[in-house]
Amino acid sequence: MAKVSRIGDVLFGGLTRTSGLLIVLLVTFIGVFLLAMALPTLSRNTGSFLTTTQWIVTDNQLDFGIFGLLVTTVISSLLAMAIAVPISIGIALFITQYAHKRLAGPIAFLVDLLAAVPSIIFGLWGLKVLAPALAPLSEGLQTHLGWFPLFRKEINSQGTVFIAGIVLAIMIIPIVTAISRDIFNQTPTDHKEAALALGATRWEVVSTVVLPHGRSGVISASMLGLGRALGETIAVMIILSAPPAGTAASPSLFAGGITFASKIALSANELDTATKTGAYVAAGLVLFLITFLVNATARIIAERGAVK
């Protein structure tokens, strides 16, 4: 019996190690593939890949850069995080610390259900419903805060980074909420009861016990949500109005723009030669590296929190 058990342990251990190695090899393969496809085109690029917004990609002329894509991607994602993370933490705390079990279950189910809504639905809703509804707010922010670059008035358009960021926030709320909820549920009951026994209020229990215990998990959940926002394609592609070619990148929330993912998706029909494909693969490589760094950071934070 012991021998059979030992064989099972060996087989299971071998399978888990193989699975882990497979993931490492897969990620490495994707990175090497992107780099190999991008390098020949990058070597022929006559523009500055990191600092220009020009995008001319033909077999005879290569003058392209990702600065505009980077600005739009980062601003829309950070806006989404600024909106989604506080709301997600609030929902998770309400479900785990305040709501009755009969109420907490349906609320958690509805939040999780948001993750099942297709991206194209979010995009259409954002463009046709949310943008017109928030037009007065957008106009007010531009009128009263237009002196600040982030709220600078741009060409009137409903397809702005502001609307895209809000839609992205709604899309990542289920991810951040679900992980935060699980982390808060793991707070030791003895610690919470001890705080209550010492006379702490419900909020004091949350602020001194629950939130410190779940800090690393919430940060990791937020970073995973950021990775999701960085890579969103269809919804952003539907909402954002593409600026004219060669237009300088704008830091305003009320400008149009193109993200990495939407640029590649919109130009899929142009990938008919290796030269053209290499330019878009180079943009994809940058997005891959950014997303990889975001998720690696989340993993490091989670491990440090677990050690403590």
C-alpha cells in the first residue's frame, strides 16, 4: 500500500512540475516569437519607436512609433483603476463584513455576473448610452478645469478616453471585487472578535484588522485588474475616436486615441506582409512586456504579504 502511495506521489509531483514548466516555456516562447518577428522591422524603422506618434507602415517606408498608443493605454487604464479599485474594495467589504448572508450572496452573484458580459456589449453601451449621458459632466469638467492638462478641452467627440476609462472600470470591478472578497473572508475570526471585545466599532475592526490583513491581496487584485484593462480590445476599439495620423499625443481625458490592443485589432487586414506585420508585432511586444511586468509585480506583492 505504501509503495502504491509512493508511486502516486511521484506521478503527481512530476505532473505538477511539468505543468509549471510548460507555462514558463509558453510565456518564453511567446516573448521570443514577438521579439523575432519585430526585430527585422524595427531595424528598418526610420522614426523613433518610443517617442513618435507617426505611424506609416508600408513595404517601402517604415516610420512608426508607439508614444501615442502608450499614452492612451496608460491614461485610460489608470483612470479605470482610480474608479474601480475603491468601488471594488467597498463592495467586497460590504459583502464580507456588513451585509446579511441572504443579501451578500445575491450581490456577489450579480457582481460576478458582470464578468460574463461580452466586451462588445460594454463597448456599444458605453458609446451609445454612457457617452451621451455623461456629456454634461464632460463639458463641465472641461469648462471649469480645462486649465489642467488632464481636463483640457479637445475636439468635441463622444469617443474619449474619459468614457473608455469608465467602461474599463466597470469591466474590471468583478475581478478586483472577487479576489478582495476572498481575501477579506480569510481574516482570522479570532482577531475580529478580539477587537470587538476591546470595544472597537465595526469600522475600527475593518480599518485595523480586515484591511491590514488583506492589503497585499487587494494590491495584487488591483494589479491583475490593471493587466486586464491594459489588454482590453473590443470595447475600447468601439468607443475611442482615432485621432488624425501624426497628431501629437494628448494627456487630456477628453481626447480620442488608440490603445495598443485596439490599434492591432483595427489594422488586422494590413498584416499581409512580414514587414507590416513586424511593426504591429513590435507594438504587441511592448504591450506584452507591460502586462508581464504588471502581473509579476502583483505576484511579488502577494508573496511578500504571505511571508509576513
